[in-house]
Amino acid sequence: MIDNICSYLTNKMKIRMPDIDEEKAEILDYGLHLIIGEIPKVFIMIGLAFLLGVGELSILAFLLILPYRSFSGGFHLKTHLGCILCTTSFYAGTALLSKYITLTEPVKYIAIIAVWIFGMIMIKLYAPADTENVPVISKKERRKRKIASYIMLSISLLAAAIIPNRIISNILLFGMLIQTLSITRLAYKITKNKYGYEEYEKGNLKLD
């Protein structure tokens, strides 16, 4: 249903604005999927997070992780219930970990460097991690998002290293790690997702 709504809105905009080419339409469609598909789930997640006592921290986690997630991508579960549970686990779980885990300074900096190295490798291999439902086909657009992923990961982890607030620093560290894990081939295999770009290149994915 969400796919149909996004396609309908994208086609309407293309008709009204003839200067929108296929590449821009792809970007527009992807953005609509993020807004229409994710925002309702986030509101449900926030409600559940408040029940767990980490509502405000979960909102903060969402805002801090979203820039990196929007560029790097990640798997999507097949059902709305699965998506809601996964979204809640992601952001509320990050908030809970950040609230109760304390890292001493040497361990904290080692962890930040390790997550940065791991993230850079995973971005190189998989970002932007798209899906069959929302593939990112344009090579120019993929390159832009890959570069943006490198930048957002680096900025976020640098902030984690210098911000004195322990919880915010932890949210950035754990959030970047969990988000990076969500783009890996192992995560896609576990959740039975496929990279849309790879399927398109193999000829298994046909665009309308």
C-alpha cells in the first residue's frame, strides 16, 4: 500500500513538474517512502519507549541516528508488526543501553575507533543498502549517499568522542554501531532481504 501511495505521489509530481527526470524521481520516491513508511512507526515507537521509561532518550536517539540511516540505508522487515518491533528495539534499545552502560575513557575511545573502522568498511561494501521495494539504481545517487554515509558516520563518532555527556555520547556510539550492522549482508540474510541494486544488476528486479 505504501509503495502504491509513493508511486502515485511521485507520478503526480512528475506530471506537474516536467523538469523532474528519472534520477530525481527516484530520489523523490525514496524520500516519500522514508516519510510515509517510517514516521507512523516512529510515533508508535515513542509511545512504547515512554512505557519503558526512555521516551525522551529514544526521541533523541532517533534524531541523532536518522541522518546516518537516511544515507546508509538498511534492511526492512516484511510486516508492519515486525517493523514496529524492530524500530522500537532499535531506538529504545539504544536509549536503554546508553542509559545504563558506562564506558571508561580508554575503552570508550577504543570502541569509537573500532566502530569507525568497521563502519567505513561496511559502507564501502554495502552503502547505500537498499531493498527490492525501494531500490537505489542511479550510480550517481549511490555515490552521493555513500560519501554522505562516510561523512555522517565520522561526524557522529567524533561527536561521541568529545561530547562530555555520557548518555548522548553512548547514543551516538551504540547507534552508529547498530545502524551499521543493519546494512551488512548478514543482517540482510537473517531478515530475508535482498539488496535492490544487486538484484537489478542481476536482472532479477524489473522497474515499472
